Amino acid sequence: MKVAAFIPFCILISVLIFASDNSMFCITPHDNVSGIDEKEFARLKITSSNGSFNLPDTVNQKILKSYNENGRKCIIIETGFHNLPALSKNDSEELLLNTRLLKLNDEKVKELAALVKISSDPVKEALYVTYETISNKITGIPIVSADNVIKSRSGDCTEHAVLCAALLRAAGIPSRGVVGAVYVENFENKNFVFVFHMWVEAYHEGKWYIADATRPHGMHPSAYLAFSFHSFSSAIPLSVYEAMASVQDLKIESAYGM
């Protein structure tokens, strides 16, 4: 996966005590996992010293096993596309809600969402509209609302996720944010690392999709590692704080054969 397409997850600035060193925004695997972005599926062992550490089942991540070993919480996952169960009516309604970050009633949001709504492939359209709207690809800014993203046309992965989710929801497509990491070949002079990231999951016509608007030209489900969902209700919901607190000493290694 090309590092040029990657935009770091700026929410972690506050969690990592305003780190100025961008290398702190990545996790180096403890063994060689190069090429997982080219595989249909990949198995990883994720461990943390936090006993309450957990990972969610997502579109691209299935939990195979969870146990304790030598004082660390261990989770075996399989990355790659995994279609989740159909959304219930209540869950669909929740993933269509307006929030203070999404600003679904904003005229500019509705204008862009109209392009998504009339498309034959609305999820892909939301990705490209978001990518093209945010023409100034910068890092390290606080997460801002969708209307302000459109005005500034600037942002990193958080702004791409906010605007993409806003366009999807405004077009009637349930969506949610995902906080995690994505595998890249190079970042800040480090090779083959997982870099903190944020993206979106969308549910359309009975099927789940990964929607990463920072790289609409090619997403590899096996390369994403999800830590928590993001509700877009606030910049850093409690669930995200808790997830990030668990990953600061995270260990990632290949789990083939486990």
C-alpha cells in the first residue's frame, strides 16, 4: 500500500500527549507482516497489557480467539472482507442520525449528498466527492464538523471520515466511523508499519462496505485493523478514548497457524 495515500489519525494527538514526533503515530509489528495488503485474508495476533482490551468485529475484521497469556490480553483476528449481519431497523436509524459533527441539515452538505444519492454506486460516489472536496491534504488539525470541512477544503483522515459519513447519511445510507490503524509500506522512515487512521463503514442494499475516502482508488480490507467505532457525536467519544488507552503498548505479530 502506498504511503502517499495515507493521512494520519489526528485524534490521537490528545491521547498521546500532543506528540510532535509523527513516528509515534505508528505501530511496528514484531515480525514480518509485509504483503498483507495483497492478501485476501490475513491472521494477526494482537496483545496488550490492558486486561480489558478488546477489538470489535467489523467489515474487515473477525475475532477468532481471545485469551490471556503471560499477563497480557491476546486477540487473534482475521482481516479481510467479512460481511456483517443485516442491520436492524433500530441500528439503521441510529446510523442515520444527525450529529454536531455531521451537520446533515447544512445546505452545502445536502448539495454534495445529492450527487451521492443519484449515483448508481452511491458509496463509491461519496468516497470520490469527499476526496475531491478536501483538496488540501494536511495533517494534525483538530477534528471539525462537515460544514467546516467543506468551507476549508482541508483535512486529514478524520475530516475525510466526517465528510464521507455526512454525505452517506444525508443520502439515506447508514454509516459509522472506525478508529484503528492501516498497514503501509513506509511512514516517517519506518517500513511495514500500522499507522493510526480513521475511516467509515457503510451499509447499502443489504451489504457492508469499507469507505476510506483518503484512498478511494484502492482499499485493501486485509490491511485495516479496527480498534473502536466512532459515533460522530463528539470529537473524541469515551469509547475512542478507552480504545486508544489500550493500544499504546500494543504488540502485533503474524498469527498464521494459530
